Amino acid sequence: MAQGRLQGKTALITGGTSGIGLATAQLFAREGARVAVTGRAAGRFDAIRAQLGDDSLVIDADVHSLPALRAMGERVAEAFGGLDVFFANAGIAYPTPLRETDEAHYDDIMDVNLKGVFFSMRAIEPILRPGASVILNCSFIIHVGRPGISLLAASKAALRSLARSWSRELLERGIRVNALSPGGIDTPLHERNGGTPEAIQARKASLAERVPLGRLGSALEMAQAALFLASDESRYMLGAELVVDGGISQI
């Protein structure tokens, strides 16, 4: 029987209890990795651990909290010893029209999408093994101009920049930092933004209509792209971006 593409490796995925993060954790585990995920849905932790294996970790961690991120790093270090893969996936997304957005909304998006990623990386950088792969979850919207989502786009564009800077900063240890930029993906994030089931479905249909392939992507498709960046198959990529968006930012 062939070995998995992540056989014997360890991986941490933030925001790993639903959507893209959970699909990626499940795929990484099937490919042989020992996986840790973070999230805040404590009621689902036992079920998620059962899916990922008895040697997995499910950590209650809020990326708003620097002490929680430090504790996350300490727990992973104690359990795994070191990390081969880090997928900074935790993030939020909602509209922020210029005239309607206050400081609280600004802080919310930047604290999660940028500050949370920065200090997650700071917490786990000491335990990244030589040759480790770091993946930052960005977005196709950094390549297009869309009204009403300027803060979301800015926060994700900052992550694209971090992939370049951190790749250079960690080059001597052979640590690769790359960006994964999904397009419109059918995940529970759509439901979190509120609205009736009919309104949510209408939002998703409207986005799908703008995709050249004519549909939203799946969480599994993003997990498969993350697996490529996590595996040795992408060993010649660093500071790069993999855009997986059905062509919406390109055509």
C-alpha cells in the first residue's frame, strides 16, 4: 500500500473545525499526517477528534487572544515536538462599505485576518522544523476591485505580502511560506453572515454566476490545493501564490 503524501508529518490548521479548514484537516489525516486544529465550536470537538484520529489535537483557541495563541503553540509543541505544516486558515469575511463601516468593524476584520495570522505564526515559528511548509489563506479578491469589501481585500493582501517576507526571513531554515487564494467557496461562512435561507442561497447563486466555471468551489477542492502546498511536490515554491478560483480573477 502506497504511503500518504504527508506520512509521518505533523500539521496545525487554525480555523480547522468547519469549512475549508476541516476539509483540509480530514484530507491531511488521510494522507498520513498527525493533525491539530483550532476552533471555538467546543461542542463539536469530540466528533471532530473522532474524524481526525485518536492522536489528533482539537484546541479551543480564539485568534483575537494573544495568550490563547501562545497557549496553542505550547500545546502543539508539547504534543507534537515540532511542526512540518502550518495552515493559517482562520479568518472572517463580511461587507464593509466605506460609509457604513466603523472602527469596531475595522478592528474586527484586521484583528482576525491579519493580527491573528501574524501572532499565530509568531507562536508556532519556534517549533517549525527545517523544510516546513506554511500556507496562508488569502483570497482571489486581492486581484480584483470590488465595492464594499475593501477591508477584507486589504487584510488578505497583507497576508500575500507576508508570504514573501516570511519566506525570505525563514529561508536559512528552508521553511517555505506560500499563499492559497480561494475563490467563492460553498462553506458555512455564507450562513454566518446572516439572512434567511432564501437570501443566503441567492447570495451564493449571484457569486456563482460570476465564476467562469459557473459554480462555487468546494471545501475539498481547496483542501486538495492546500495538500499540494503542504507536500514535497511543491518544494520548489516559496513566497508564491496559488489561486484556485474557477477563473473569476483571471477571465
